[in-house]
Amino acid sequence: MGFIFVWLFTRQNLTKIGSGRTGGTNAMRAGGVWLGALTGIMDLMKGFLAVQIAKWLAPGQIWAQVLAGFFAVLGHNWSIWLYLFTRKFSAGAGTGPNVGAAMAFWPWTVAAAVPLVLFFVFVIGYASLASLSTAVVVVFVFAAHALWGRGPWEYVAFSLMTFGLIAWALRPNIVRLLKGNERRVGIFARRETN
């Protein structure tokens, strides 16, 4: 979605800007806050709609829902469509579709995830840390639900699988975080360029 929106509104190839990823953070770098927000919302809807469609097509089949959410994140991170247009077999980090799918499983997940993303992106200044932290929170939310008997363990499996996809996609970012040279966004990015 970020690739499409940035191309439509700015005529730039998002894969050649900033991190080269097509998620909301890089779309924000290329086209401003509104394009970043629009990309983030649409990425969230990918995961949400994947699970909702699975619920509709296979009612009561929890593994169908879990796999729909998982493949929404997988397809977002390594997009075949983007490869056809750019010959680059990568896209985002998976945070949007992960939160969207989690929201389809339990709507209140968004109350923990979205503020965390906004805090890490706009206050701390690290989008990669936002993605990783949010993935961990999703694991804890579903684990707590399962332990209290309020949700199935399959949702915990979903959150662990998508955490793995997100962590794998962010390997270069994790290395940069450890070395102290990760790209920053938000308030800190502006301060560093002055």
C-alpha cells in the first residue's frame, strides 16, 4: 500500500527512499505524516480483513483464521506483487497486518498496540523498536487471555509465529539498534538533521 500511495501522490519509488521498506514509517519519510498514516491504516486492514474473510468462509475454524492472519503478515513482508513491479522481494516489517489480525481476534488489542507504536515512533524515534515491542505485546495479550480462559491458545500460536516473521524482517534493524546507528523518525529525526 505504501508503494502505491507514494507513487500516486509523489511519483516516487518508495523502495528507493529511506529504508526501502513500503510500510507506514518509510511512506511517512517519503510523503509526510498523512501518507504514512494512510499506509499504516491500510496495512492494518490487510490483517484485519484476512481474518474476517477467514471467519466468514470457515466459521469456527480457528486455525483458518490464524493462518489467514499469519499469511497476511508474510505476504506483507515479502510481497510477490512488489517483486513483480520492482524485482525487490521485500516490503514492510509486518506491524500493520499483525495488529490488524490481532484486532480481528480481539478488538481491544488495538488499545495496547496502537499507542505503543505511536510512542515508539514519535517519542522514542525508532520504528523498528515499535514493531518489535508491539509484536511482543500481542504475544502477552493473547497469552494472558489463554491463561485466564478468555481466548484460545491458537491465538498465542499466531502471535508467536508473526513475532518470528517481524523479527526476521527486522534483522538488519536489530543489528543497527545494537550498534547505535539505527535510523530515527519523529521528533529525534528532525533534531538529528538540524
